Amino acid sequence: MIIIEQFINGLALGGVYALIALGFTLIFGVLRLFHMSHGDVFMFTGYLMISIVIFGFGHLPFPVVILLAMALAALIGIVVERIAFRPYRKADEIIPLISGIGMSLIFQNLSMIIWGPGQINYNLEAGIGDVNLGGIHITGIRLVILLASVLIVVVFNYWLFRTRTGRAVRATAGDPQTASMMGIKPGWIILITFAVGSALAGAATALVGGLYGAIYPSLGFSMGLKAFAASILGGLGSMTGAIVGGLVLGILEVLTASYINVAYQDAIAMAIVIGVLLLRPNGILGKSVEEKL
């Protein structure tokens, strides 16, 4: 039963990674660039979220916290697109990459100036008790994370594949010039892409807050790196691959921490990722670039 509990814990953590990786993959699919400050959008949203929820209104219902974090992250994503990427849209690929790294450093330093360099601990109540199923113990917050992750992914997929805006996003990702000739405005689509991709990271912010209840300036770099690894593992540019990669990475980390050593969980998980990529360089579900989104 313990192995099943750890597997469920890994799925909960992997669901968080999957949400961040989905946002990263969505932005890459449309712009063909690595959003290097995506993890720091996650981190800065966390600081704003706890400032509003904990220091402002006190404890709010957890679903409200998730929606608030998504809204804050979407606004931050829009600002990042306008400042760091829009002016360099037609520049060489290396320039937006450097601009993204610059935004990452800005977010980290802003967080240290405003909230300090140390770790801030807080408590977000999930509003649901622990569950026991046939001897399997599942904590309330992990159950909420699993359910919330599934719900958000389902809503995201409906938006991407069933709505007019989602189809416009996929058309722009496939062929921006043709999409523009069909009346789609790439500038607006890119802005929407950043807002939605960042909102997914915002949802992950709230879920991580409920799971760990701690935040610090370098958390964004760590989570961004893992989301990037999950995207690569699943197949860069593949939405389904981002979900699979996030879940696999989460399970690997939890099992390593439980059965080997918690100090090695990141190293061993990444080593396994590298091993998989040696066998499948395009990732688990990797396809050609044109087919990925």
C-alpha cells in the first residue's frame, strides 16, 4: 500500500509540473522561443498571492485562491510579453532569449527587495480532509491537487481544441503567415497565449502553496527548470507530452525521495530524463515541429 501512496503523491507533484510545462509548451508552440522567465512568473505570482490572501484578506476558499493566482499570473504574463518579447518579435532568436533571462533576474531581485531573500512560510487550507481508500491514505491537499490538475487540463484542452480562440492559437502556431491572411491577428494571439500559459503557471502556484506552504526567490528557477525538463521529456511542443513528462518527473522524484535519498531526488530524476532522451531524443511523445501543436 505504501508504494501506491507514494505513486499518488508523485502524481500530485507531477500534476503541478504538468501545469507549468503546459504553459511553457503553449508559448513555445506559438512563438518558437523558450520563455526563460516562465518559472519566475510562477514565483512572483506566489508572492503576490500570499500577500493578498494571507496578509490582505486572511484565508480564502482554496478554489478562490486558485482563480486569484491564475488571474495574477495572466496579468504578469501580459506585462512580460509587452516588455520583454513584443519589441524583439522580429529580432534574432537569441535576443528574446536574453530578454527572457533578464526578466527572470528582474523578478528574482524584485522579490528579494520587496519580501526579502529568506523563505516565507504560510498556510493555505485545502478545505478537505484526508481520505482512506482500502488502506491507502491520501492527504486532502494531494487529492485537491489531483482533481484540480485534471479539471484545469480538461478545461484547457477544451479551450485549445473546441473554441474559436483556441483554434486561432493552433493555426498561428502552425503557420503564422497563413493565419494572418485568414484574418487572425498574430499580435493578439501571442498576447492571449502568454496570458493563458502564465495562468496555468498561476494555478500551479496555488497548488504548490497548498502542498508546501513556502516560497523563496529561487523557487521560480527550480520549478522553471523542472517544467522545461518535463517538456523535453514528453516531447517539446507536444501538449500531451508536457502532461506525460510532468507526471513522470513527479513520480520519479517522489519515489527517489522515498526509497533512495531525498538529497538525490533531483539528480536521479534528471539523470533518468537524460537516459530517456538518449533513447528517444524527441521525447516520449516527440513529433516533428509542425505536428506538435
